Amino acid sequence: MIDFYYWPTPNGWKVAILLEELGVAYNTIPINIGKGDQFAPSFLAISPNNRMPAIVDHDTDGDPVSVFESGAILHYLAAKTGRFWPTDPRWQVQTMEWLFWQTGNQGPMAGQLSHFVNYAPGEHPYSKDRYAREYDRCLGVLDRRLDGRGWIVGDAYSVADMICWPWVLIAKPLGGDLDPYPNVTRWRSAIKQRPAVQRAVDLGKEFRRSAPPTEEERTILFNQSGRPD
């Protein structure tokens, strides 16, 4: 059994997709980021960065194994199960490259764009434009990679696709335009049709925000620092 610490965001969907594709037993533990659940000492012991997703794997020979950060989780589960991870060493290196690319480029740029689109619309036009251009640049990187190939690495769907897909799924709400990127559009559609992906995106949909955050929630979400109280 895997404990899955989760909130319905693109970062959470990355791991939910792999869990659903693997068909392993997992227990979803919602971490309500608007209420500050991510700062509980019990969660901090699992995820030192106070962010989702995180897992605790109880199906081990010894003590349970906790893993935080989406890229690390996908690598851990794929390597452990031997699924959605290539056997060719050259493709293994490329898969790792795209995991790092997503967590170091696409994810942060899309996440910051999402902040200015959803939480500060019209307040910081330079910042929004800066991240919108970087998000678009990342779409171009993916489109070139997918030119003439079905999947990001090798000839099979893998964790490289799973980790990059969620922030492309929500391109329209972010103001992104997929029309210039036909390879990304085709790839996005192919993954969206997978039943496991549909289940993953629906996971915890009852927790999705339906109203702007309160001032208290904004303080919890955006006004944290590394200094002790």
C-alpha cells in the first residue's frame, strides 16, 4: 500500500497518473494547502519542502520509504516496478533528462504563470508576460521533441510523458495557444484519452477551488518565509 499525499493540482496529477497506470493500491491523503495542512510537523517529516505530492511506500522489505518531489517519485515507482521506464540505457538517460527538464523548466514557469493568471490578474503585467513567454517557449521545446515521434522518449509512453502532460492539459486556462504546436496537440490528445489518465485528473475533484481564496488563505499560500516565527 502506498500513502499518497495529494491535492488536485497539475503537480499532483503527475503522480496520480502513474499510480493509476500501474494499478497499485494507494490511499489518498488530502493535504489542504489553503488551510495549511502542508505545514503540519507530520507532513514536514515526509516532505521537507512543504509541498505535494509525496508518498510513503509501505510495500518494502524494511521500514516504509517516503519520497517527496514529483520527479523523484516517478523515478522511484517506475524503477521499482520496472514499468514505464525504458530498458535501453540511452533511453534511461533521456528519460531522466526530461524529468529534470520538467521539474526545472516547464513546471516552475507554468506554475508561476498560473499564479499571476489566477491570483494576481492584471496586477503585474511584466511578470505575467515573462512567465507566459517562458511557458510558450517550453511548448516549443516539447513540440520540437515530438516531431516525428509519438512519445517523448523512445517508442513507448513513459514517465517522461506523464510528468510533462499535466501543465499542457491546462494550456487554455493559462492563456496558452497550442495552435502553433501540432505535435504537442496530437500528443496531448492521445494521453488525455487514456482511462488511467482520466481517473487521475478526476481524483479529488471535489476539493478543487470554486471561489477566490480568502485573505487568510492567501496568507497561508503566499506569505511564507524560511525564518522561524
